[in-house]
Amino acid sequence: MKKNFNVPFRNWKGEVIVAPVKNENGEETYKPQIIGDIVGKVLFEVIDNQSIQLSGEEKLRAYRVACKIGKDAENVDIEAEDIILIKKILCPVMAVGGYGQIVDLLEG
């Protein structure tokens, strides 16, 4: 199934969450926090710890999903197994609001 991860996170009021970034002139501006940026980064950087242990196959699957998101966040082809893995990896490291939005995106 195709999913669009190029969606901004929203706060509990429904407002887009923004974060400061520096432009090419070194000036601070603000841009929306994009779900795909966070999901891709977490999947790419996940390491085994007390709260999560991944098999080699799961690590490879997470890497491949992260690369798909990085390549075209608006048109990511994922399978049911990918959704299960994303939820497994993100649950222990995400705040409730962020995790809920990601699960809604995946299951919606």
C-alpha cells in the first residue's frame, strides 16, 4: 500500500509543529516537523537496547523502509510487515502525540 509520510506533525490543538532551522545565510527560520523526516531518521538510526531487540532481517527491513521514505516521502510503498516493524521500533522512543499520529497515518 502507498503512504504519504510528507505530513507535518500537529500539536494537541491541531496546529502544525515547527522547529528552528538555519538558512544558507545563517538566519534562523522555522519549518514544519515532517513525519517522514522523524520516522526515516529513527528507522535508520535504531540500535538494540533494553527496550527493543531486532533481528538482522528486521534491521534490514527498517533500513529499506527508511531509504524509501528518504527517496520519496509522498509515495512510500509499504507492506503490513513494515507497519508492524515501524510501530515496534517507534513505540519505545516516541512521545504519545507523535506516536499516535504516525500510527494513524500507517493504519488510515
